[in-house]
Amino acid sequence: MISPTQTLLAGTGRRCTNPPPNIAHGGWGAQKHEQAEGIDLDFWTTALALSDGHTTAVVLDIDIQILTNERADQIRAAVSQATGLPVENIRACATHTHSGPVPYKSWIEKGYEMVGPWFDDLARWSAEAAVEALAAQQPVELRAGRGECRINANRRCATPAGERFLGVNTDGPCDHDVIVVRLDPLGGSAGLRPVLQGQVEDLPYSGPPLATLVNYACHATIMGPANRLLTPDYPGAMRRVVEQAVGGRCIFLQGSAGNLGPVQGFQADPKVYRQLGAILGHEVAKIVLALNGVPSAMTFREIVPSGAPLGLYDLQFAPRAGGPVQVRQTEISVPLREGLPEKKAAAEKLEQWKSRLAAARANRDPAAITEAIYMARRADIQLRLADDFGGRSSAAVRTHVIAFGDVALVGCNLEPFCEIGLAIKQQSPFPVTFMCGYTNGRMAYLPTADEWAKGGYEVENSPFGPGAAACLQSEILAVLRRLRGQTFSTANRR
């Protein structure tokens, strides 16, 4: 048993989680197919274990479109049973790739019989990855950096006539931040050591990191309705570039991407997601390499004559605080909007459009097929709103925070708009804050009050009222302030 310490322990594990190559696929309202026709790039679940010897947490980075609350519970329960950790200390995060298996049954029926068994496998694979991560834990030191990548843009657009659509709005709010945490084996860093009499130099660790954590906000919708391949979209390509460039394992945590999409979206050619993922991956690799290559501070030492006078400096590559590890799971009540769909009417409309779709396919009528798929998809969204939120005035948002030292990983089971993530990151008392959606389940989009008034796809398909975003933001910041205070209190006691 490792005694509680300010030293952070970390380990990683991974499993390939490929679905059957002909599983029910995508779920786009504009797609013509029901089943996938192959796998372009392997799907992964990567586990990161973090511990201070007293509290241990596991983060799962899962290549999947959506984890419903029920599926997230299934995976977390499997990990808990395999590891002995409390469920609340386990986080399941979806990358939100839209070219994976469908998360639930709607108008797509062919290949859906494979979805349930695949989720069962996914829970088992996630548990195996977590066990591997826990067994691989070792002392690490932590550094963090920030960069920028512009493969994303605001996606809420309107024609001059006012028709709303999803595209590229270069004038809209957008979060281009790339936040990176590098975890290095503690034994590999030299720290401050004498090199000449009266002189010291901080020699940074020069090997591969144990893990690289990445927070970036962008819908994984580079691949679109015409694509028939299973792909992890840009997060999968990004991870591979990072791991090839710097080593170790890369963990991607999707940000507040509710209103953000790629600058090239809804494509059919896999080369596009690989290219954009590589752009993000190279930005991440640049940040990772700079953390152990560009000094965090330096002090002038002396001038050495050498033809030209040469200045020498004592260099520092200071790590950040890594402990203690703290976990907080809470439910934050936020207001719902009025006029939510009525379940009976929504269910009837879905069945109506599914019947029309079957008839259109029997008649081989392309225009009728396109219309029926689109309308069935929209009816299915409305039915889910009615199922989940009908007859209620408020909803409980699952909120999960893992804090370790100077870092806070915030997650919620929503698709929050980027303004929410930006505000929380900027106002957080933690120097390094990840704000993530798609965590431990998924409820719906969470627009801001300003965007709520504009309408559009995300607002029409959200159950939340205009005051919900401000309510959630305020409560999350209160949780972070309490945790930050406890960080200092714990550090002083230890």
C-alpha cells in the first residue's frame, strides 16, 4: 500500500474496441445507408489512472459518438467491479465521433442487433484498460501548456433570409484553445544539479511522456452522411500523430463543443479527418516538446569569452503541483424550457415517418427516402426529449470534477456551448482547467441565453431554458472554488 503523498501516481491502459464492420452506423438524417461497410482506423478506449496514494480516479477516453446515461453507467459499473474503485471515481468520456455505431435505435434497424453486444464488449474492454492502468501506476511529475488550433469554427449559421443551418461561421464565438498536460516518469527528471563549482542547471526529462492529456472543443463531424466507414474522426488521427511524435499515450477529452464544428465538415473522404487530426496533433506535440525544451525560468550565470562574449544561464523546467487527487460528483439542477414535446404525438410522428421510409425504399424513390430519413431523425430527437424531460420543470446535470494539484478536469453530461467552457476556464481558481462535455452520459445541447434567443438546430433540440447555462456555470465555479481551497488545506496538512 502506497502512503498518501503529494507525489502524483499515474498509469495508462488501452484496448482496441472495434465494432463489427457492418454494425448500424452513423445516424445522420441525410445518410442513405444503415450499416457500416468497414473500419478505416481502429477504435480505442484509453484509461488513465491517477492517485495520490489515498484517492484514486480513472478517466476513460472512448471512441464513440454518444454515451447515453445508461451506457455510461454500464461502463462505469464494469470498471468499478473490476477495480474495486467507487463508481464516482470513474469517468467515461466520449469523443463524439459521428462515424461510429449508432448509440440507440431510431429509424436505423439493419445492423442494430450488433449494438447491444458491442456495448457489452466495450464495458469489458474499458474495465480491462482500467485494470492495466492501475497496475502500471508510477510516480510522475506534471507540466502543462497551452496552444491554439484553428481546425474548428462556430457552426451556427444563417442565410441572408434568416434560415438557420450548421456550417462555418467565422464571426461567431469559438474556442481555439489547445490545453495540454504532460505526465513524465518522476525518476527520469534530473532537477537542479551542480554542473560546475558554484553553478547549477535544471536538466529536464528527455524521454517520452507517460501520458499526454489534451482538451480541445470541436464536433467530430468531419466525416458526414455519405461516409460509410467506421472512423474515430479527428481525435483518432490526432492521438496517433502525438504518440508517434513524442511517445507515451495520448488521452483526448472533448471540450465544450455544442456550437463548434470543423472547418471542413460532413465529408466522405477519410483523408480529410486524417489531415485535420494531424494539424491538431502537431500542435499538441509542439506544446508537449516545448514543456521540456523551453525553460520555465532562467537566471543569468556568467559571460564566457569565446571570440564573441557568450552568456550562460541556469535553466529551470519547473513542474506543477500534482497532488492531492480529489473527486467530486454532483448533480446540478437547471431549469427546463416550456413547451417540450408531448410523448404520444412524438411517438406517432416517428412511426409515421418510419412507415413512409419503408414504403419509399420499397418503391426505390430516392427523393422520398431522403425526406423520410430526415423527418424520422428529427421525430426521434423530439421523442427523446419527451421521454427524458416531459412534464418536468428542471433537470439534474451530472457534473464530475477530478482535481490533481494545479489541474481540474471538469465534465458534464451535456453538449455545452463554447462560451460556457471559455467562462469556466477563465474564472476557474485552478491554473489549468479542462472543461469537457460528453462525460458520464449525454442529455442534450446547452445553449447560452444569447444564443437561445436566436433559435436554430441546437436550441430547437434542447430541453433547457435560457437561464440554464448561467446556472450551471455558476455552480461549477462554486465547486471548483471549494476544491481549490481544500487543495491548499490538504497540502498544508501533509
